[in-house]
Amino acid sequence: MSTFVRSLAAVAALVATAASAQNHPFPQHVRYAAGSIVPNHRTQSQRDQDVRDAYGRWKTAYLRTAGTVGGNTLWRVVCDTDGNDNTVSEGQGYGMVVVALMAGHDADARTIFDGLARYYDAHRSAGDGRLMSWNVNAAGQSQDGNSSAFDGDNDIALGFLIAASQWSGGAIDYRAKALDVIAGQAASVMGQTTALPLLGDWVVPGGAQYNQYTPRTSDFMPAHFLNFSAASGAAIWKLAIAATTQATEHLQTTYATTTGLVPDFTLRESAGSPNVKPAPAGFLEGPHDGHYNYNAGRVPWRLGTYALLHADAATARQVRRMSQWLQGSTGGVATNIRPGYLLDGTPIATDYFTSFFAAPFGVAAMVTPSQQTWLNAVYDSVRTRQEGYYEDSVALLSLMVMSGTYWDPVAIDRIFADPVETIAP
């Protein structure tokens, strides 16, 4: 090999290395809002390792290759919600956020992330082609309607924004991809009058049954909305922060004055009213649509993350209501957290414990210093558990927040709390 050829090869290797090197390698140690707390019975290095271990379990259980397109390997998150190893956009979004944040620990993170992105590309919604088909079977075919679900695309968009901060260069323009999804969400899945999320691109804003007053409360993701506002400049996202905060406040102070719990789904309170109320049984998914169940269980994590990363007093107050009630109702025993509640605090079931309902409340407890012992107990109840795709994904993301290693692009210039990290210019 000539000297010239060797030089070209060396340059190519350096370019490839630079393109795959992460700007913010895990673990990044985060300074959350003033007055917040983290689990203090474990050191930072122990919490870092807890996340590494949880990620390792999650990766082994749920990340799979899914063929190739144009010579590039696709990756997907196996959710198995249909009993046949399907993938839902919700899981793909969780995966894209998690993998981008774990770069630096996982040497294959960029390769996997790009594969997850290409899987999203290969499975677009028939409603708005910028969004992902919400349910794809193991053979790669859309099922249960080729349409979108709001939460999956929201996390996919945030995953792209994190990737744009994490990596430079490469075959995929992460920021352009993020802006495309964000634009699709704004155009097809946001209520233009209410600024509340629609369930998906299959919903007509003025529809009789499902409309712009019928969101999932778990789609109230103000930290995502803030990042979308900063990235796109579209006015709808700051309106969405205000609208979802107001809706949560109304639900808590009108329908759950003791507990602060919110329902899985809502509908319009009355004709002409700007407010929402809990949906009735059987509204969309089952008998607990108007209760704090397997959708709303994510709310303490979603709102708590915004309060912690962006020092928001309103969402801190909202998660504090829920968290303080829960600590009292369980007697301070984290494993007494029940799998769902009526809005008055009556448990839906009492015969099992799941990290899905516990882990988000760990995030909520972080805004209240007097809940330090409770936070430590919740953390211990979930940090080594393994259940199923949904529970483990929500628990992992909540664990990242509780460990002090979760960040988003808007907060990136002010959240790194110590000089351990190497921050690229």
C-alpha cells in the first residue's frame, strides 16, 4: 500500500471515529432545579451503575434487529403487546431516547440508534407520512389501523433532538428528521383551538366522540413541548405547555381534590366549556378509562421531569400533590403502591406490585425535600426489577431521572453539575 493510500485510509478512519464519537457520553451528572433531591442512600457512582445495569437488562430483552434497507440494518424495540413480538411507536420512541442518552456507555449506541431511526422511516403512518404507524407486527406490517399515536412520535422527535446534540456528521440528519416529525405533530395531532394533544392522526379535531378535548393525560409532555418550541419556533408548543398545565390543574382541583390523581382519558366538560373532565368507562380502552391507570401512571414522570429540568413551579406543585398523597396512603412503604387507583384513591387492585406505577412516583418525589426517605424507598423498589417491555421502559427512563443522569437539549447548557464529563464544543 502506498504512503498516499495509507494516508487516505487514516484520514477516513479519523473521520469515521469523529462522526461516531459522542458529545455527551453517559453518565452526564445533572443539576436539577434548586431545592430538588436525588436518592441519597446510594452514591452517584452507584446510581450510574444502576442505570447501566437496567439498560443492559432492557437492551437484552427488547432490542432486536429487523432486516436491512439499502444495506443498513434496522433495529426495533420488541413490545409484544399483541403476544406475537410486535413493535409499537411508543416503544420505538422510548428506545430512541434511551439509546441516544446511553452513548458513551454503549459503544454501539449510534449504530443502534440509526437502525431505530431507519425502522421508523420504513413504517410511516398512512394519515400523516411524517409520523410512525403506531403498531407494526413482527413481519413488518401495520396492524390495527395504519395511523399514528401521539406519544410515540413525541418521543421519536425528542430522540432525534438528543441525537443531534449527541453526535455530529453521519448519514442521518437528526435535526432535520426531528423537525419533520415535530411539524407532523403540529399539523396533524394537536388541537388548534385547545392546544391539547389528539390521540393520533386518526382523530378529527371536531369529531363527535374523539376530538381535541379527548387527550390521554400521559401525552402531557411539557419538557418535550419546550424542546420542540426551541427547535422549530412553532407557537403551538408553548401554547401546549400552558394548555396541558391548565388541564392538569383543573382535573386535580375539581375531580381529585384529595389525591391529585388524573384519569387515563378526558373529554369536554360541557358544551362550550374550555375544560376537560374524566372520561367514562369504555371510552376507548376499557372500564378504567376515567381512572388513574396504565396510561396516566406515566404522568408523575412526565410532569416531574419538566419540573426538575426546567424549574417549573406549576408542574412541581402538581406532582407534589400526587406524591404526598401516595406516601401517606401507603404508610411510606413503596411496595404498597397499588396498580392503579380511582381518582378518590381507592385501589383498582391490591394483589400485585409493579414498577410501572412506582417508578414515575420516584421522579415526582424529587421535587419535595421532605420526601427524601420516601424517594429512597421508591428507588430501591424498582432499581433491579424486570417485568415486561412497558414496565421496564418506563422504569428505566424514570431511573435515569432519579439517578441524576437524564438531560434534554434545551437544558444542556446549564445542567452538567461537575467537571467529570467531557463536553465537546
